Amino acid sequence: MPLAQTRRDFVLSRCLYFQELHLWPLRMTLDPQGWLENFAPEEQGHAVQLLDSFLFYSDVLVDEMFAAAFQSLSTVVVPRGEPFPRAQSMWRAFVDSVFITYPTGENPSITDSGIEFAKKARQILGISEDRIQPPEVVLETLFKAGTPFPVVFVDDFVGTGHQFITTWKRAYNVPSESGASFQRFASARKAQFYYCPVLCTSQGFRDIQVSCAQVHLAAAHVLPLQYSALVPDSLIWPTHLQPSAFAFLHTASKRAGIPDTNGLQTDDWQGYRKLGLTIAIDRSIPDATLPIFYWERNGWKPLMRRK
């Protein structure tokens, strides 16, 4: 049996194994074999490697990572060296007083992913429902409160960081406070602000740190630039496939009819802002992921359909 066929069978068998363990969803959600049928015989080497590099984070993994990101805040909230009873009391006081909110797009929508994670804060972290609120409500409550309380933004994924930065700087309609924003409040008063996404690109992490200096960013996992399938030193491609990887992605994406907007649109063949990722989180696919995985037009069979 040719080596390429052996490699293809091995990767497909592993996909099936992940599905049987429920680490990956069943075939009705994720179809590896059907997706490979999109590619010509001479493209199979790259396609199989791309499939093998696809990272799917199941809801169980996402929940654990979310809890870990939130729990990591204890190292910031509790000073090093505190006796355990005192440390435990300080962390409990933080959890009991914190407000949970989420970043929103330029046009806030009920489909914003952060809303789903705000619900997880109640289900997984045990945060009281009355302290899980939209950003405008939390900001208004902050301005009204005599003593600032800690605020934690939650989300599943940070790509460019633009959504959070926009939320942080956005002026909200708060009574008696013209031009009220989280940034303005943080600059004027002592307050604790945190951001706990599950996954964050190194680019997004850096840009948020620069633009939102008063926010402590605690992601469960920060994705290095090498997680992109488009960079010269990508972890996605072995040495023998790296030189032709970009041309493969461009040719296959063009055949599928995926637009080329230089990364400016969410369906750009390189992913939004050319991030070129190969990930899916629970049953959603970030805009930063290559559309070649979820494209459904022109007869293209998706590996996974977007929620």
C-alpha cells in the first residue's frame, strides 16, 4: 500500500477513534472522509496533514479550560505567601462579589459567543445569576456603586482582540455619566478588571495588553503564531510540505469559491485577519479558522458546519 494511502487511513482511523470516545462529535457534525473527497489526488498529502492538525475542543474540555482560567485568577487576587485559611477567605470573598460580563461586537447580538460563557459562569463556577449581566448593566452598576467590585469578562476565543478592545473603550448610555466606558472608569477609579477567554492568540493577547493596560488577561491557553497554517515556521506542516502549503491552501480555496479579501472579511480564505487557524471550539468555528474547513458552497463538503 502506498505510503500516502497508509497515512490517510491512519488519520481517518484516528478521527473515528476520537468520535467513538466523544472527543469529536459524531459524523453528522464532523465528516473527515467526506471532506477529504474535496481534494485531488495530488493534494491528498496536504489535505490529510491539514485534517490531522485540526484541533477540536469538545464541550467537556472547554468547560474544564474555562474553569481553570477563572481559577488562575486566585494567583492575582490572593497575595503570595498568605496562610491557607486567609487565602481561602480572600478567594471566597472575590467569587462572592465578582460580576461576570462579556465582550460584544460592534453591533451587539444574542449570538455573541461571550453570552454562552456567561451562562457557564453560573453552571460551572457557581456565580449568582444576578451578578451575570450585559456589559452596559455592569458598567452602570459600577458607576452607581460606592465601592468598586471586581469584574470578569468571559469568552471562548480571542483572535485579533478587537472585539474586547472595542467593548472596553465603547461609550455606553449610562444615566448621568456622559461617555461612560470601562476604560474611563478604570482610569478614574481603583477597580479590578479581568478577562478570562478559553483560547487566545498571541497577537490578541499582546494587543489587549497594550490597549487595555488596566485589565488582567488570564487565558486558559495562548496560541503562538506558529499555530497558523500560513506562517513560514508553522507547526501545521512537516518540512517536506511547508514550501507548497500556501499554494495548496490558495488553490483549493479558490476552487471552492472562498473569497480573497486580504483577511478583511470573516470568510476570507486565509481566515479573518489572515490568522489561518485550524481549530473549532465545541460546536462553533472561530472566524480566524480557515474557511476551507467549513465552506459549503460550490459543492464543497465541509469538515464541520458552523453553528
